[in-house]
Amino acid sequence: MNPEVDPSITTIGQSNLKIREPFGAALKTLRSRLGVPQEELARRSGLQPSYICDIERGMRNPSLESIVTLAHALGISAAALFSYDEFPGPDAVNQITSPCQPGTAANQNL
């Protein structure tokens, strides 16, 4: 592995997007606000606790299948995990809006 390459940066065309860290932070924030320990999320999702920890630290790039699995295990929409800029308070789970449809509630059945 090239030591100069930052694994948290995804290159798309000419732009670089740092998405692993904010996604991991969103997962950790929502999990914590819902009162779900990592071990419980692992049990519900069927994913390894160490994998969930690595996602939350921005060290792993989860597949879409893993993202949806984690969302369902938390009882939220996958879209909520991508709305990391919209955490207004402790009841944020009910207030997060979909990034695809600004101003509308995230689809809880995604």
C-alpha cells in the first residue's frame, strides 16, 4: 500500500470525496442516540463488531448491502445514514430528511 494514499478518500473523476469518516460518524451518532451498543448492532445485523467499529472510525468502505443491513438493524432508513449534516438534537432520528428530497421525512421503509 502506498503510504501517501489516504484510504478514506474516494476519487471520482477529478474530485476527491472524503465520505468514509462522515458516514462512520453518522452511523455512530445514530446508533448512540438510539441506545444500541455495537455488540447489539452486530447481533441484529449479522456483521462482526470489529467491522462495525472500523466503519464508525472511517477505516472501512461498506457495501450498499451492508449499509442497508445496518440501517434495518437500527430501524432507520439507509438515507438517514447519509444525512449526517442534519442532526438537530437528541430526537434527530425522527427529524432527519432525505438528501434526495429536501424537506421531506426520510423513507423509513427503504
